[in-house]
Amino acid sequence: MIAELVAELGPLWHERHQARLTSRPRQRAIGASAKHRLVFVDRLLATLVHLRHATTHDVPACWFGVDRSTITRAVGEVRPLLAERGCTIAPGVRLRTLAEVIDRLGVSGRTGIIDGTEIRVRRPAAGRRDRDKFISGKTRQNAVKTMVVTDGDGRMLLGSPTRPGSCADITHARQLGLVKLLADGPAVEILADAGYQGLGAQTGGRVVTPPHRKFKKNAPDWYEEMYQRQRTAHSSRRIRVEHGIAHLKNWRDLARHLGRREHISDTVQAVASLLSHQQTADLALAQQR
């Protein structure tokens, strides 16, 4: 996998690096300044270690014998390249937007599963006007929210750009354009939890959520039994997205993000890209056996 990433991202990194050098006024010719002490392979490895284990930049700097600022610059250059790859669902087939995910589900006839998850972040500095926007109404902690989309088997299809933690799951889905995509797109089934109740009516029943409770008090025994059975059946169908989120959170930088909040969207999409690539490779290996 490392060799594939180097072969794919190396030329892109070099092209962008040369574009940066030629885009600003220079007193020296290109190539006349100090040479890089960290080649692209090492930059990629440092980024992967940082995402996987959430190490401070001092640690890989010590490993590679460079300054901490060099690792910071390397991570800042490689992380967007990983995020732009999209989620791999087959060799040469990648999904980068929610529209592509919906179209793919429509073509394949598979069920999609969506769920929102929160990632803890550092509290904004005192005095900032948007400081309270990051306080989650669910956990009462400073967090950002992302929407994860998987198929019925739990394969990662999308990790969306993040929103402040105060944003509700259903609001985030609407802002991403899910309602319009489902209303104007193919007839697909999307499973969701109770946080998305209301989208079913707006999408012609394409978003399936747990049933509403019709009796708030003194419900008959037969209704309670039926209600619990329906909720259990729905939960067992959408549990795969919880497994997908758990795999994302195994990457320590998404368990609790200690870096700048401006980079969290790229981090989510980069990890989703790497995870989906590994899932596709494992599936292909299992089919060969």
C-alpha cells in the first residue's frame, strides 16, 4: 500500500511543490536554495504515523533527524493529497462527493447507511465570537461533526467535511445536499437513526429511520412488543455504519483532534480514503483465496 501511495501521490506533490516555487518572486534560481533533507517517501510516512497515532511532530522529527517545522510542513502538504483521493470502492473507482456516492448506490442497487459522529477538538480561544458553536448539545464538549456513509457491508463510502458540534445531524445532512440528491436522483434506500427523522417525508421514503412511538403513555403490550421488534430489526441493519465509525476512530487523530480545527476536514477525508483503500485490498485478497 505504501508503494502505491508513493507512486500515486509523489508526482502530485512534486508538481505542487514546483508550482509553489514558481508562483512567488525569487532572488535565487529554482534549485539554488537549500536541498530537502526529507524525501517524499519520508514525508508520507511521517504523515501516516501522525494520523494513525496522533504523535506530536517532535516525534517523527526525531526519527528522521529534521526540525519539527519540517514535519509540520510535510504533514500540511501530504494530508490534502490523501484527502483528495476519495474513497476506493474498486480498483480505479473512487467516490469523492456525496453525489457520486448516491449515484453509485443507485447503479449497484445497494443500501446506504448514514450516521453522524463527533470528534473532540480544542476549545476556541476566549473572546472569539464563534466559541460556543463548537459545544456539542449531546456531549457538552467541544467537538466537530462529520457524516459517515457506508454500504450495507460497512465499507467506507464517504467521510464528509466537518461542521461545528452544535450542528444537528439532520441539519448537517441537509447542508450537504442529501435531500436534493435523493429527491432528484435514483431510487436508493438510505438507513439512518432517529437523529434523521423527518428526512423520510422530504425524500419520498428513501431515508428509512426507526418508527415513531404512537403511544406515549399506557401503550398496549402488543404495541410495545411490536415497537421494540421493529427498532431492533432496524438497528441490526444499520449497525454496520457504527463499525465503520469505530474503524475511523481507531486512527488516534480522529479519537481526539489536538491540531488546528481548520485541518480536521482534510484529516477525516484522508483517513476515510486510507481506510476504504485497505478495505478494498482486503476484499480483493479474500476473493483470490
